[in-house]
Amino acid sequence: MKRSLFIFLSLILFIFCLYQVINSATVEDINQEASLVSVVEFEEEIIPERIAFVGDMMFDRGVERSMLRNSFVFPVELIKGFLNNFDDVVGNLEGPINEEPEDFFDNSLKFSFDKRTLESLNVANFSVLSLANNHTLNMGREGLAETRSILTEDEINFTGDPIICDIADIYSKDGISYFGINKTYSFNCSDKEIVSSIEEYKFYNPESFLVILIHWGNEYEETNSIQQQKLGRAMIDAGADLIIGSHPHVVQNIEIYNDKLIFYSLGNFIFDQYFSKETQQGLIIGLEIYPEEKVYNIYPVESILSQPQLMEDPEEFLENLASNSSEELRESIKKGKIIR
């Protein structure tokens, strides 16, 4: 009897231990499967390409004096951390960079930037600059060639020419192409030439996301001109995917046309035009490129003595920008985000 009881209890104990082993293995398998699912989900997380666009940058006159008093990183000191969150930073270089810069008088409309300006450009993560504007020839063709050489040596890319609009001047990276165009004056590229160049480029590069960096419009006007609108829409019809404008020195309206965006002017980014609030305000457009959509984050900036920084209370600014822009975009602009 005792032996039978012992055998029975041993059997119960064996079954219990076997159950624990099986249950433990099942839990471990479940945990492993959950871990694998987490890894797969993590691996499938989509990290977008992030590009920041800024407006006009001028490093002479009052800006140069500030750099000489402080440092050649002074203009970007308050914004460099933000810009380093992006893969690329793109802007309009409003003048030549020279080994021996000309010392123009304070109110001069001719510029020549000290080579040490590169310190600001590098620390703020600039990777693409447009040279297509009305000031990059201020030191002549030799000065422009020197600028290109200096930027190449420093591994900063550039696009565009102040006179011609040749697709040979397009810079491309990772499926994104940048075409700098100067349309400041009537003797620059004609509308027909611009449209033809865009059509030609898109014919051979249909999958490329083509960004037009164009210098155009009337200074200090907060709404685009009829000429700007006509050309902007024609460029989109020709194949442009995004238009980023500069030159008016103030922020202009945003338009949507054929589901493409036209930022008519991002205003000043680094400049010494201290005579009005509007000339010391600008936009940074943070583009996030996903497989199925593009997100345009709108970051208003304000500048104090040529030092841009993110605007602390942008609500009123965005309200005004929205009221001046395409009706379809107004609610998105107020929220600081356009999704297409």
C-alpha cells in the first residue's frame, strides 16, 4: 500500500515537473516571437529624408562687422543646433566668397564675403547653395569662379548661375535635384528658356524630385507679382516639383498649383536690413520625404542683429501668412504643417 502511494505521488510529481518545463518553453517561445516582431517593426520604421530650406544670406556690411567683433560663427549661433537636425540645409548665397574680399563702403549694394564665412556655413550644416542671384557677380566672373572653387574645396555643393539657366548647373543627390535660377531682371533667363530647361531635365530624369531655387519678385512686397505667378505655374507645368523663392527680403505667400507648392519668398535669413520688422523675419521650410507623402513643416524665424532664431510665438505670423496664401492651404499653414 505504501509502495503504491509512493509510486502515485512520484507520478504526480513527474507530471507537474513536465508541465512546468513545457509551459516555460512555451512562454520563452512567445517572448522570442514578440521580440522578433518588435525587431521587424523597428526595422520597418520609415526614416524620412529631411531637408531645410532658408532664405537670403548676406555676410558683408553689418553682418561682417558683427562677425569681426564676435566670431565668424556669430550669425548662426542661435540656429545651428536646429539646422543640424536635417540631412541637408539649402539656402541662397547672396554674394561671392573671396580669398581677398573687397572692402566696400557701409551702404554699398556690392558684396564680397570673407572666406571665413565658411565657418558659419559649415557649423550650420549647409550642403547646397544657390549662386543664381543678382549679387554673385559683384566681383566679376573671376570672383564667381573663385567662389565655386572655395565651396568645392570645402565640400559644399552649389547650383545655378547669375546669368544663364543651363541644366548643367543642376545639382542632384539621392533622387533630389536643385536648379538655381536668377530671374531678378528682365535680361536674365527668359521665361521660355527656363521652362525649356526644366522640360529637358525632366525628360531625361523623370523620377527626380526637382526643386527650383529661384531669385525673383519685387523687393519688400509680401504678395507675389503677376509675373511670378505666371512663371511659377509654367515651371510646375514643365515638371518642377517644388519652388522655393528668394529676393524680396520679406516673406511672401504660399500657393498650391496642380498639387505642387510655390513658396514665393522665404524672406531674409542672414542680412543686415534692420530697418523693419518684416525684413528681420523669414521662414525655414523643413521638408520630410516619405515614400507616399511629403510633409512641409513651416518654421517662422526672427532675426536680431543678423542672428536668426526660431520665432517664440509664431501664431500671429502664421495667421497672417495663411490669410495671404491659397485658401486651400490656410488651415495647414496656421498649424505650421502642409502634407501633400
